[in-house]
Amino acid sequence: MSGIAYERGTPFLLARLGSLASRSWTAFLAGYGITQNQHAVLVVIREQGPLGQRRLAELAAMDARNIVAVLDSLTAAGLAERRPHDTDRRRRVVTLTTYGVRLIDTISEAAAHGQDHFLRSLDPAERDHLNDLLRRLYNAHVQA
Amino acid sequence: MSGIAYERGTPFLLARLGSLASRSWTAFLAGYGITQNQHAVLVVIREQGPLGQRRLAELAAMDARNIVAVLDSLTAAGLAERRPHDTDRRRRVVTLTTYGVRLIDTISEAAAHGQDHFLRSLDPAERDHLNDLLRRLYNAHVQA
DNA sequence: TATTGTTATACTCTATAACTATA
DNA sequence: TATAGTTATAGAGTATAACAATA
């Protein structure tokens, strides 16, 4: 509370707080041997089913160029696969392996129980409200 | 809205949304020739006054090791200065130059008008509420 | 012994530019 | 000509490890 609130706009706060959350989240995921982007990609496929890489990158809030290395590592780890598209020979459809499905399910369950520490300064109602606002903001940006 | 909400915990959302906000914020700051970490450091000094590097890193949500290069670049750009501490010869007190003060003030003013696009999916009351929740969360983590 | 600041280093993330193959 | 995927590369951010100077 001390000091003038000099620059505390929402993009600034999101960027800085996101940096904090990112480090915490990265450390959590490291326990499962994957990175943040790998996890984001796995989640999208788990929710949406098999996808082409450009749409996949879009939904994972990544760039199409940078998703290549992520998919390389995911396939090398046996978590995902690239298959040729039925009709369009430019496309490669990305699917999860059974191991990939199992891993993302395990992580999702563990994550639900692991966010309390990070949010300890907010009461339950505030946590729900924050989650709701962030989700709507995220969806608005990702599904544009 | 389609698909099961498979993993949308707050740390996940903050990390992903923070990644989006970070890119937007970085692009905005690039117009003023500084990076996100440089800006965060300038803001902290502007609010708190001259500080030692370890406390400065703490308040800027950075690591003490990684702030060295940031301060090197800030001093090289004539935005900040490192001075010896009065009594403790281990310490180096970081201050802003008049140019640094002027730049951070200009940016703060411009940023206040530039966040509308990023938050366009929320109405004014929701934006205020989100900002409040994020600010409290950020302060709780930074001032611990 | 603990603390302040520092260097070296390696990995992840992101963006700029340019390319191949196919539609 | 436009699109899907790719490669090379460079800058920024972060973390691990180790160090010198000073308290």
C-alpha cells in the first residue's frame, strides 16, 4: 500500500503477475517432465481433438513457427503424433498418444489441488471471480 | 465455449494470459526503446526511491542475479545510476536520472490510454474489479 | 558465517526473415 | 497467389552454479 500507484495498469499487472505465475507453473510442470508450451498444446488437443498445426498454435496462444519445436519434442517423448491429413497433403494432423492422454489427465487433476498457495491472499469468492474474468479474457483473445 | 474446460485453473490462466499480455506489453514498450524488465525496475525506483539491488530485484519480481544485466543496460542508456552506499561498502544504491524519470512518466501516461484494446471483452466495472484483484495478488507476492 | 553484488552458462520463449510443398 | 509447415537465427527471460568483497 505504500508509495504512489505509479504504473499498475492491467496489461502491466497481467504481464508481471503472469511472469510470477509462469515460473510457479513451469516448476510444477517440470515435475512431470514437460514445459509450459508442451502442456498448453496437450491441453488443446485433449479438449478439441486432432487438429492441424496452425489452428493448434492459434488455440494454444502460440506462433505457428514456434510450435514446430514443441511438437518435435512432444513426438520424441511419445506424447503426441503427427499424421498426414486425409485430403490436404500440406497438412499434418496432430493427435495424442494414450500416454499423452494419461499424462495430461494426471496433471490436470494434480493442478486443481495445487493452486491454493499461489492464490492464498484471495478468499474463495474472489478466486472464483478472478478465474471467471481471466477465462473470459483468455477465450476472447484465443478464439478471435 | 465448445469443449470441456479441461485445464483452466487460475495459475494456468495467469501464465497463459500473462504470456499474451507480455507480448503486447513488450511491443508497446519497444516503442520507447526499453524492455519489460527495464520498465519494471524503473517503476519500482520511481515509486520507492533509491534502493539496493537485492531489494530492488525483490520488488520488481526478478532474481538478484538477473537484475545485473538490466541495470547495466539502464545505466548505459542513461536512465539509471549506481552509487556507493553511505556506510555499507558492499551495497550499490540505484537511482533514476532526470531522463529516466521523464521517460517512465511519459510511458505511464501513455499506458493508461493503451490498455483498452486488450481488455475490450470486459465492461468497465469488470475491468476495475480485475485490476483490483490482480493488484492485490501482485502485492501479496512481491512484498512477502 | 552471512550478505551484496557479480560472472558464466544453458534452456525456454518469442519474433524476423526466408524457404518448400501443396492448394 | 495463398496457405501449411518448416528452418535458421537472434534477443529477452530465467535458473543453476560458483565467485569476490564486505559485514
